[in-house]
Amino acid sequence: MDAAMRPTQVLPGPVAERLHVTSTGDPDGPVLLLAHGFGCDQGMWDGVLPHVSADHRVVRYDLMGYGRSDVSAWDPVRYSSLDAHAEDILAICAELDLHDVTLVAHSVSTMMALLAAVREPERFRQVFLVAASPYFLEDPADGYDGGFSAADMAEVAGALDSNYFTWAEAMAPVIMGTPDVPGNGARLTASFCRVDPDVARQLLVIMFTTDFRPLLPRVTTPTVIVQSRADALVPPSVGDHLRAHLTGSTLVQLEAVGHCPHISAPEETAAAIRAHLLPRR
Amino acid sequence: MRDYAELWEHAPSGHLLLDDDGLITAANATFTDWTGHTAAALVGTPFPKLLPIGDRVLYTTHSLPQLMVSGRIAEASVQVVGPDGSRHPALLSATRVEGADGPETRVALVDAQQRRRYEEELLAARRRAEESEARISQAEAELAELVHHDELTGLLNRPGLLRALRGRLGAARTDRGDGAVPTVLFVDLDGFKTVNDALGHASGDELLQVVARRIRCASRASADVARFAGDEFVVLDDVTTSGAARVAERLLDLLAEPVVLQGVEVVVTGSVGICAADVPVAEPDATEIAELVLRRADHAMYRAKAQGTGRWTAHHPGDSDPGADRLLLLEQLRSAIREGELRVHYQPRQHLPTGRLSGVEALVRWQHPTRGLLQPAAFIAAAEQSGIIRELGAWVLTEAVEQAVRWDTAGGPAGLQTAVNLSARQLADPDLVPLVARTLARAGLPASRLVLEITETALMSDPDAALRSLQELKALGVLLAVDDFGTGFSSFTYLKRFPVDELQIDRSFVTGMTTDAGDHAIVASCVHLAHAMGLVAVAEGVETAAERDALRALGADQAQGYFFSRPVPAAEVLPG
């Protein structure tokens, strides 16, 4: 059977149900855990999936508050730092008994991934960081350029509020059949792309106010930094910073443009990941 | 062929085409006229650059992924920045489709001046609503504070004290090494009632306020101080044994200072009882232990008072004072009910004219694990004072009613009556009537087979409430008996007033009736009285054949006593 056509299985268990954890690909293959970033849900990885599922057990989930996660389990206090999200990653690994995991994370999830890897280094073989940034603001003290000024922050919060109602409406579980999406031909993408406005607001505020740079030297898991060109959120200098402060890391520069190369250029992104996969420990 | 390009240029909305890298490839005239950008300058520009930073982040993090995954975004609220920096509120919709030269994103931007303002107002309203919600919960918290304070003195009230005590007990799990444990000092004023009676309530209140201030002063800042009830105060603090003694001394000294009320110098003294909760307490037990500690402090206070005014005593674990024994007994009794250590024994009752078994009286026994089989006298009074009697009474009632049904099933005598004793507290319990009804219904015993025995004292302790309960029980069809008749008020009035069916003549008269003419006369008049009022006359404590014969001669209806049978386990009532 074509690996891409293998059924995607929604897994049982309290954590799996809470975060809509799914599994596909080769059940006996090494584990690839895909963590999506801002904006949508695990469907963001759909383009990459066919390129990795033949020889991997691919596990995906929806960030708390996104997609089909159980937003009633969102506690604004608990989730007021990325630690709770990192705990979600570890809880998935524990419930599914995943070991020697290759964790591929995008955007905001990259810092959750690093937090998780620092907590339980023995759990992870390797971490891929797609469009990662440890700090979005500029730091005059040491010349770090995260791309944004402190004044930009207020604008971001304002923009979030302006779209509150759009998002609140989008919370209704509408399945969008999109046969007209280029390159998808016969494939029906059932996407929820649900975002809880309060969750999104909190997550963006955390990302724009937390400096994760001190976390970097504590990471012992091998990392691969995957950067695209002209990323509106992540300037090229951030990739260099990550490379310099993550021990044993590799920096991969993509031709792809924008913050979501795994969507806009799934083949190239998948190829970059495959080229740097470490063998089984 | 028509020129659709013209249609596109002047469509009602601004339109942009983007390539898959997000670079603008075309812009219509509506858009350029509206924003001031020129088409030439726009082509090749990344679309997110037209958005202010906030919208740009949002578009990049949320709209774009959604567009790429689902192929469309609908009505995101953004601002478009003009070349002069002016901002144009717009609703952004986009679709991603397969164009002639690869994937293409079609963006439509609708002027949304009004819409944006409207949404901002709505949002401001939502934030205000959230703030007012926060204010409401703050008001609720303040209300909760009020609920836990005594209006007159500003001290904690009883619920407030219990909450504080539970909190301290729950927190006191680890020994902090200084020997300080949550300790209750129970303060009772001597002579408060005299002041209240002599100088009036206003002065009494003033006195309480003065005392409250003094107790507050005598206590450490960390203490919780409460007016427990009336003229009873409680100081709760984490102190050592010697610390508690010092606080008690200070309290008594300050209380002994004269208070001037309406120009009269009044001296009120106090008595203090101390109890330390020096055991770690599990959260679920905190409520029960809190009550226990307070009771023990209360008892210690009474012992202090018994020694004279202005003294204090502490409760010591293992104290053999009656109060402590009683508490231990009650704790054991609670567990006895839970653990099934209670038994019901039955004393047969004879129908005198025929000599046949007419009924039984259910009597509770306690199969104590170390003290053996205990008679009710050893524990009923304590149970009655503490309220455990409700639980105990309910258990006995259920057991007796179920036993009656078991006898029926086993072919026992038809219409055998079961008598169960009710205490004053049970009679005052609003749940009594539903309990009786439920118990009978569940077991399937006709109400007329149950006799509830009430003592004169129980009837007279709150006659109005008793009357209500009895009327309701009567309505159920249950028979009612006055127990120990002759020992209490022996009043005709209540016999007329209460809807009773039986009069049970106390054993003390029965025992003397064959030797003492007076007792004989009393029994005789009780029987006559009962019959005159249409009641059944039952004699208790019959020990000899002579007594039985004398009762028969007087026309008594039923009798029970050792002469017929001692109280025995159910299996021995009906042999075989």
C-alpha cells in the first residue's frame, strides 16, 4: 500500500484524546513526532507526510487550543508558560510509550520541543527546528536581533484583538473540503484550522515576551535548524544565533520562502529533514 | 469578447494577486486608488509588507498557514498601510488556486472602516465585561469575609473560626521543630448574664465589644480570634504548650480589669480551657477534628470553671476526666455503628388476658470489642447529648423493622408488634417522619405493626415540636406509646393533647405493687386512666407471678419483664 494512503489512526488514551494525537506510516518504523506551530493544526504537516511515512511511524497532534484539541482542558494559568505545552509533548511520549523519538517542530513549537528535550533528554534522538526563534525582540545589550522592537509588541496584541471575532467564528467545527488546492488533485483535505482566540493570544504573548536564549546551552540532544528565506518572523541572524548556542547543531538553509516552508515547499523541507536524520541509537 | 480586465480593475473591492512566495504580481485600480500605492511600486513587493507589524505577525502566523492548508481565508481584520503611512482598515479574504503559471493567491480587501470600529467597540465591551466579572468575584470574596465575621465585635464568628481551624489543621502536617501546634483557647465569661440582666442588652453588647478588644490584645498577631457564641470566645494560634499557658494567663489578667458600663464599674472574670491539636491531620478529617478540638477545649474550660473563677486548664491526651471519656466513647460509638458492633435484642411482651406473645420491645446493645456486651445505660446518654443518637436510632429502627418482616416470613405470630424507643433529639429531628416512612416502605411492614415509645421527658422538652412530629407519625399509621409513665410529669394534659395509643407503666411502680399499697394504687390508677382515655395499658418490669396476677386483676392489657423473658437476640424470641 502507498504509505501516503495508509489510514491515519486517532489514538485512544486521555492525552491522545485531549490533543487529538494521530499516528500513521510504518508502525514499526522509527518515531517521527511532528509538532505544528502557530495558525492551524497538524494538517500543516500534510505536505511533508508522504515523504516520511513510508519508513517512519509518524505521530502528530494538535497544540492545546488549536484544531481538534480539547480546549476545555486549557487552563490559562497552567498554560501561561510554554512549560505546559512541553509537558504535553512529554505526556504524549509517555502515554504512547515513544522512545528514541525524532521530534520535528515548527515555529512556536520549536521552543516547546527544546524544553521537552531538556526535561527528558533520554526520550529524544534528535530535534528538528523549523523556522525557530528563541527570542523575537531585539536585545540592545548584546546586539541580538530578533526582528521586532518592544513597541511592535503592542501592535501585535492589538491585531490579535481586532481578529477576535473572526477567530471566535472560526471555532465552529467546519470541515473545509478543498479539492481546488493546488497540487492536491484528488486528495481531500479535511482541515479544521480552528484557533481559540484566547489561546492564540496567550501563545503569541508568551512568544513575544519570553527570552528562550538561556535555554539553548542546556540542550544536549542533537538539533537541526531548518531556516527558510524571507521569513517575516525570523531574520537570518537568528539561525546563526541558534547554530552558535546549540551544541552539536546543524544549520540547513532552504530555498523556500516564508515562515511555513513545510507548507509552501513540502518536498524541499522533507528532503532537508531526511538528509539529516540520525540513525537509530 | 468582453474586457474582463476593466471589470477587475474597478471591482468594488481592492484586489491583489500574489505568487506562492507571497510577492504581489498585480493590483487593481480600486486598491491603488484607495490606498495611494501605485501598481508599479506594488509589483514584486511581499504582501505582508503592506500590513502594520501586528497584522503582519498575525497574517504570517495564522492567516497564511490557514490559506496554505485549507486554500482560503475569510474576512481577517487587517489594516493596509499606505505609502504615506496612513492606515486603511480592511477585511481580508483570500483563496489559493492553480493559475496558469502555478499556484496563485487571490486577495480581496474590503474597506472596513465601520466594521473595524464596531469590532473594537465590541471587544472593549468584552474586556469591560471581564473586568466587571472580576469585580463581581471580588465582591463575592468580600461577602464571604462578612459571612465569616461577627458583626458585633468584628472577630471571626463560628463558621469563620471553624474555617481557620480546619486550615491550620490541614497545614500542620510537618513539624516545624519549634513545638508550636494549632491550639484552641476557649474563653467563657463569668457573670456576663448578670450584666445583661441588670444593665440591659446594650450594655451587654458593649461589654462584649470591650472583651473582644482585650482578647485581641492579649493574643499574638498571628492568632485567629473568634466570638464563638454568646459570651464564649476562642483564641486560635500556633503555640507551644508553655506559650498557650502564657496566653491564657494574659487573657485572664486582662479580663479581670474592671469595665465601666453606664457609670457602673463591672468586673467580669473568665475561665479558659486549652486544647492543642498536636496530631497531624489528614485533610478529610480536618472538619471532624476541628469540632473535636473545640469540644475538648470547651470541656477543659468547664473543668477550669469548676475549680473557681479566673482559672485555666488544658486538655491532656489520656485525661480520665468524664468529658474526655465521653468523647472517647463517642468516637468509639461512631465507629461501632460503622463497623457493625451494635446489636438489637428483643424483650417479648405478653397479652395478659390470653398469655400469648403480643409483641417485642427492641433494645440496643453494643458488642464492644474490649468491654463486652454493653447495655444502653453505658452509652445512650452520651449519644443523646452528642447527636449521634440520630444515626444510632435510625440504625435500630431499620434493624427492628427488618427483623419484624423476617419473623413474618418465618411464620411468626400474626400481627406481632415491634416497639422501638425514640429519644428527645430524634423527636425534634425534622427528618424523623420521612425516615420512619422510608424504613417501613422499604421493608414492607404495615405501619400499625410499629410502636414508637417516647418518654415523658422527651415529649415535654419541646411540646409543640413533639406534637407536630407525633401527628405526622400518627398520620403514617404508626402506634405511639408513652414510655416510663409516672416518672416524669404524669400530666393528664399532655395525654389528652398528644395522639398516643399506649401508656407504659414504669417498672418502679410495678416492682412495688404487691408489697406497697401506694404503688399498687398508682398502677391501678394508671390502668384506669389509660382505659378511660382509650389507651392500651402496658406494664413494664414484671418479675414475679404475683405481679402478673395482680396486673391481670387490674385489667392491664400487656406486660413485659424478666418473669416472661429477658431481652434476647432475635433468634431466641421465637424458638424454632
